[in-house]
Amino acid sequence: MNPPVSSVVERVFRDEHAQVFAALVQFLRDFDAADEALGVAYAAALENWGRSGVPDKPGAWILTVARNAASSARRHEAVADRKGAELAAEVGVAGQGPWDETLPDERLRLIFTCCHPALSEEAQVALTLWSCCGVSTPQIARLFLVPEATVAQRLVRAKRKIRDAGIPFAMPDDEQLPARRDAVLAVVYLLFTAGYAPSDADVVLAAPLCEEAIRLGQILARLMPRDTEVGGLLALMMLHHARRDGRVDANGELVALEEQDRSRWDVAEIQEGLRRLDEALARGQPGPYQIQAAIAALHATASHFKETDWPQIAGL
């Protein structure tokens, strides 16, 4: 039995929203126009996929319909001038549009745009969560324990600043990259950390936030493969998150490291984290994320709490 269309659309939003949004912002150079056009595209998906079937490349389908919607809006001054069915008819079931290996580059450009030094750190975090991770304004507000109106104002000011200052939707040049990279890594790590400090008092681990941060880290590592701190941060997140199943008990209560069932740790993810760490350290350019990852590695590889190499941890 096929899942309901709403579930498929939710999965596409979760898995491909950031890529689609990044490509659309690149096309429109406008965050709000991209957001509005995507809303039309998702509505069109709900309207059409149940009847015509889910396209082979749903992300490409969403992107193409959103582009059509945006073009229609510009011509007629209102997206509502064309119905979702009409927009979708131009795409077809197979889907179309540029959906290749260039899209991660566009996503990275969007991340660097959101983390431009002209924006405050609070604005950088809010805009990255909203545009790159698909986190809603109310969710961001709950995450950082501030009023929803405060987050909304941060987003409005950040988008206005990008527009009015002419901040380019582009990767920084080689001279600017180190400083800009630090802001990006800080935001990604904040996102990961937020998953272990969710605003919901009944939840001690928000795994989707952690997984999204790791996904962003993987994109950065793929596009900046020689950057040791990018590799260090990815290793750090993987080594911590590999212990997720042992962090909580059957009742959802937090379990101290000393009492965790280490058989529940994800061995494959630990091995991948160690590999990433070894590759970074081999370049001989240690940094804070690599050092923290090395500490996490000592915890992750100890077969028992009492066998942890505390002298080496203290040294690190």
C-alpha cells in the first residue's frame, strides 16, 4: 500500500527542501519570493501527485513548479493568477530541471550567505535554520527560548540586510574563506548542540536536528575536502551522535555515560567518525573541533567506562 501523498510531500520537504530552496534563491535572488513560490509548489504536489503519481525526481519537480510559479508571479504580480494544476501540467510525472551534483554547491552558497559577517550571530543562526534546514519560525523560537515575534523580526532584518547591502549569493573568495568558514562551522555545531538541548521539556534528544547538522557537515566536507576543521567537526558530531541510542532509556530518561549500554552505540558511525578524524589529524593542522573529536573518540572506543583513557583526555 502506497503511503498517503501528504506523507510523501513531508518526506520530500525533509530530505530535499534545503537543496530546492538553495537552487530557487540562486534563481530568484530573493528569500521571500523563493519561500512563496515553494509554498505554491508544495500545494501543487499535494493536488497532483495523488492523481498523476509521484514524479521520478520529486525535488526537481518541486523546483520546476516553484520556478514556474515565481515567473508567473513576476509577470502577473500574483502567484494566485495561475493554479497549481496549470503549473504542474508543465512539468509532468517524470520531473525535470537541473538536479545534479551542482546543487550541493548551491546549498553551500546559501549557507555562506546566511552566515555573512554583516549579520549578527543570532540572525545567522535563525536564517540558516529557516532557509537551509526548513525549521519553522515557531520551532526556532521554542528552540532558543525566545518569543516567536523576536525570531520573525530577526529573519526579516536578516533578509532585508542581504537585499539592501547587496550581499552576494556566492562562495567567498580564498582570502575571505577562513573567517567565513568559522561562522558556518559555528552555526552547524550550534544546530547539532540544539538537538541535545531541545526546548520540549519531555524530550532529551531531538535526533532530526542532529542528523540535519551532520548532513550539512557532510556537504561541507565533500566541497571542502582538505579543510581539517571541517573534517574535525564532522567527526565530532558523528562520534557523539553514534551514542544516541544509549543516551536515553526505555522511558526517554537521560542515561549517564558511565551507565550507558555500549552495545547500543552505532559501531559503523563510530568507525566513520574515527576515519574522518584520522584524515583530518594526518594533515598536521590541529584545531578546536579536531581536539574535541579526539576526546570524543577516546570515549567512543573505550569498551567500558573504567577503561577510558582519562590521562590522554586530560592532556587533550
